[in-house]
Amino acid sequence: MPEYRFRLAIPAAQYLAYYEGAAHQVVVMLASGQRLQFPADALRPFVLRDGVHGEFVLRVDENNKLQAIERVGD
């Protein structure tokens, strides 16, 4: 199962746009220079009072469908 590792630092005020539905996708730049796009609601379990911060791993199936996302570090 392919996986992608990336860091996020989304302040609470910025994540509010995702939460309210004004933005539906999160786009991150991987260390390899690739762009990774995934649904913003996948981050809801990780939202804290100060936003979403940390290092994450996102796993997809062979059709690039999101299977899991987890925080692996701060």
C-alpha cells in the first residue's frame, strides 16, 4: 500500500475554512517535490484548539483511494 509522509502546520483560523466547507481539499508538498491532494475532512480527528500540526502518514490503495491517515510525530 503506497504511503506518503508530510508535515502540516495549519493554524486554527485557516482550518476553519475547511471546517465550514469553504475549502474541500488540502494540498501538501512532499519532500520529493510531488503535490499530494486529499479531502480536508480526513484531518478532522487531528484538529486541536491551535489547528492541525505535526507529521503525518497518508496511505492509499492501488487506485490512489485514501485508506488511512495518522499522525506520526509533532
